[in-house]
Amino acid sequence: MVQAIVNLGEREDRVLTIVKGKYGLNNKSEAVNFVISKFEEDNLEPQLRPEFIKKLQKIKKQKGMHFKSVKELREHIENA
């Protein structure tokens, strides 16, 4: 476990207190961890979300197209 000293403004401290109370957390350290995990869910690595994995599985089931050359692929893309 990593320990850190964090300087918070009055507003940030109030927000952590609200998060702590709203989600029944034991201390502000848990509140900070909760906020970080929420940020991670919302902003980091969205490609690992379950709905994205379902989308990939749907795409994987689709029949692919074969091209003999890059030129043939380009023609297909340009004519689409």
C-alpha cells in the first residue's frame, strides 16, 4: 500500500466528506479510492467495458471480406 500526504482545499475536503457519507465509507481514504475508481471507470480504458466487449464479439461473428491486393481494398472503400 502506498501512503501519500495530500493537500486539499476546503471545497475538495467537503466533497470527500459528502462522498464518504453518501456511500457509507469509513474514512476519507476510502472516499479518495472510490473517486479514483469512478474516474477510472468513466475515463480510462473504455475498451474494456462489458458493452464494448459485446460489440467486439458481434463484430467477430460477422463474415469478413477477402481482398487480393491493397489496390482492390482501396477500390472497395472508395466505391462504398
